[in-house]
Amino acid sequence: MKTDLDRIMQQNNIDVLFVTGAAQHNSPMVYFTGTCHVSAGELIKKRGSEPLLFHYPMEREEAMRTGLKTVNYNDYSMVELMKETGGDYTEAIALRYVKAFEKAGVTSGKAAVYGNADVSATYAILKRLERLLPDLKFEGFLNDEILLAARMTKDADEIAHIRAMGKVTTEVVGRVADFLTGQRVKDETLVHADGTPVTVGEVKSNINLWLAEKNAENPEGTIFAIGRDAGIPHSVGNDADPMRLGKTIIFDIYPCEAQGGYFYDFTRTWCLGYAPDEVQQLYEQVHSVYDQITSELKVNTPFSVYQKRVCELYEAMGHPTPLHTPQTEIGYCHSLGHGIGLNVHEKPFSGMVNASPNDNLIPGTVFTLEPGLYYPDKGMGVRIEDSLVTTPDGKFEILAEFPKQLVLPVKG
């Protein structure tokens, strides 16, 4: 949580956080500002101090709505800075950043860099800053144990946001189910009144529309994959594919609040009309593993423990898994789950390779459970996913309940 941030910074010998970019679809910035229309800016948080938000004059009122201490870049005249640097625009911007760091009381130490911005421009500025502020060293991370570690546990307000997105998500999923089951059938295919087939692309267009009607966004798209595509875990599906009976459909939906706020993540596997015996068996195996893992969850346990456990369960059923077949692309071929928040994938991670020693299911963690099995050459794949929260009393709660029903009956 934010209340842990100074302690985590100290543990990692970080003196200041430097966050750059917009306050939309930029999770490090949104974590401090909330969603607002600040299209560009910087945030500097010195350890032990409140953050300062540096903004451009056109967005001064939007910046003020964040509730943070704000500094208008108009305080630093670019005309004067350009004169000072002999017309070198990059140097002038870097010098303005120097003044921003000085305003925040930072001229030395280690700065952790975050945010979404053009890599080339950011690199150019940081190179200049290292020369202008030689006692301030900038650090980046492949596996971030500072800001993402603080974000791993959510407070009550953050959980409420994710829960609300879960309600939106499952309402849209229910509407998709109603749309599909209300169609006519011809030659084992869903069709419109004029006989044209209902397609994956049409379903996805409806999903985007129904999310927008609920003031939600779908920035990373939707997985709606049928048949062979359902056997490839992150195949988004082919828009031209018709909706046919008896084929597995993996419907993985992960929308967020408008302007890049909190995400939800949810998956169901459906068959329209009926499920072939082989599909039914695969589904029952996935469902049984989901139920087994949820029954075994214990607070303060490393998330990776359950990844290993899922592998053991599936291997006992005869499926390959990463435990003994690390490069497998069939059977069980991904990790059990991940944290969810301002990123759709964040700490805690469950993978036996990418999880850190701190990726534990402690109170306040919000995470997914999504065991699956995939056989593209057999034209099928199955995944079941819910998002859960670890409650303050050490229990595990699904944030948005929805039926786990394989077969959707169709009226035709």
C-alpha cells in the first residue's frame, strides 16, 4: 500500500521516485494522481515527503483535482532556459527537470524511474540529467520490488474499485451469453434472421459497446477464441470465424476503468448447444483443479507454491506441464495467476521463474486463479478464471461471482 512506500524505498536504498508521462493509462502515475486529464507531466516523490506533481499550464486545474501538491511548469520560463542553453531544446528541458528536482529537495542519491513515455526522448533527457546532476543516479528495474511491491497490497478503496469493475465485467459477460443463446441455428452455426452467420468479430464489437456504455474501457482487447484458437492460450480469436455449436470458446475479458484505472480479469469457457465428450472431460479436469486449488489456499503462502501444485495435479491426469516439460505449448502451459490492479498483470506473480520471494498471498492482495488445458490440434482449449482478494482476516473471496457453466443452450 502507499503507506508502505517509504519503508520499501528505504529497504531498497532508493531516495526518490521519478514518474513521467500522462495520468491516463500510465499505472505508476495513476497510482499517485488517480485518473485525470493530465496528458503529460512528472511526479517526484522524495522518501519521507509528499509527492510533487509538475504539470503544464493548460492542465493546471486538472492537476489540482488530484489533491497533490502541484507545480506549474510556467514557473520555469522555457524562453529563459532556451537562452541559457544557447537554443538547445533538449538541454533546456533537462535543465527544467534539474529545477524540478531542486524544488523537491533532491540533488543527490538514487532515483527510481517509472512511467510511460517515449523511450528515446526519456533516454536523452536522463543522459543530460546525469551530467547536470552528477550526484543523482537513475535506476530502472526489470523486476520492480519498489513501486510494484507497494502496489501489491490494496487498501479498501482500491479493492472497491476492482470489485466495481468485476460487477461491470460479469454483467457484460452475462449480456454476451444472452446474445449468443438468443440466436437462431442453421447447420450447427448461429445465424441472423437473414441467414448470415454470427461471427467472433461481431461479438467483440458488442463487448466493446457494452463496456463503453458502463464507462469502462478495453485497452488490451478481449480474447474470444473458438475451436483451434481456443487451444492457444492468448489467441484473441479470428474475427471472421462463425459461432459454431459444440466448439470450445475461451472468453477472457480484462477491462479497466475509464482513463486507465483499475482492471478486472475473468475467463469462462463455453460450448454452444452441446459439448463433445472429450471437451466435457477436459472441462471437468480444469474445473476440478480450480476447485482443489481454491480449497487449499492459505494466507501468507508464496503464490508459486500453488503453481507447482497445479502442475502436479495436471501431470497426475496425464497432461504435460512446466514442472517437468518447461517448454510445453500444450496441456498446461502457463502460470496459475497474477496480481491485478492498475496493471492487468502485476505482483504477486505465481510463475516458478518470474515470482520473487515477496510474491505471497498476504492480506490485501488481489489476484487471479486461471488453470487451463490446451490442445490446438484437437481443436479445443479450456480455462476458468476468477479474481480474488485476500481479506484482512486471511480468507479468500471472489470479487465477482458468475456461474461456471460449460454448455450454453441455444434456442434454435
